[in-house]
Amino acid sequence: MARAPSLAGVVLAGGESSRFGRDKAQEAWRGRRLIDWSIAALAPYCETIFVAGRHHSSCESVADRPRAGLGPLGGLAGALAAARERGYEHILSLPCDTPHVPPDLLRRLSKRSGAAFVASCPVIGVWPCADADLLAAWLESGQTSAVRAWTQTIGAEPVEVAEPIININRIADLERLETQFPR
């Protein structure tokens, strides 16, 4: 697949996994850790892939910005700043807990020139690196750390997908994923 020359990726992996009961990024599905599914999904589109909120042996780690504990937007802010420093124009984001991404979704997002997100799962999106400081300032000012509020603030375009995206928050979600997408 062709890579967009100015597109980096980020796997948002800094959550506490409190509903899951253990570190879900390290949980295996079909023989691969959940975090590795996300990295593999981004790889065809991104020269550089960051992991926000944790260390990973095959990717560069980035810290949340402006500080830890701000949820996915803190990880996104850190990745936007790191990608901008390396000359990227946009970043493609995935959470660590969506091992099945609909075919063609990331390709469609990677071709966008402005901010866009998946309407049913707003942590999946493409974001302009030029917004790095704006997002950090938004979070620093005490604004909500809800991704949907951020998308409205910057006028990001929602993208509809026909196929459901299952976000793994509980162990039962893995079973549902296997049922919905059998081998």
C-alpha cells in the first residue's frame, strides 16, 4: 500500500484498563497482543508509529501532553507534537483496544487533508499536527478531555462506517469480537 509522505501514526495505549481488570493492551487475541494489532493496522500507511502512554519495543514512545492522566486526548497531544517535530503534517490514531478495524477505513482516513474521525469511535481519526499546541492549551486550560468535544471545537468531520468497531473494554468484549468476526 502507498504511504502518505506526511503521515505518522499513534497507538493510544495509556489507559488504566480498569473495566478490563488487567492490562488489555497486552491481552492476546488470535495469538497477537491487542496493541500489536493496532500497530500492524497503521504500518501500511505510516512511516513512523508512536505509542502514547507506554513503552513498546518496536515503536517510539511519547508522553501525554501537557501531562499524564488526560485520557486519549493527552496521548494524541503528545503524538501530534512529536510528529510535528519530525515534519509530519498529520497523524493517524488508533486505540490499542480495537483489533478489528474495518477494511479500507485507515486508507480512507489517510487520504484526508483535514481532521476527521470515526463517528462511532472518535479515537480513530486523522489529525493535523498543526493543532498540537492548540490541543495542549485546550487540555491545560481545564477544558473537557472528551474526544467528541475536541472534534467539535476543531470542526473535524465525522466518518461513518458500516461495519461495527468493537472496542475491547471488558473480557466479554473479546468473546463478542470472536463471535462477530469468526476466522
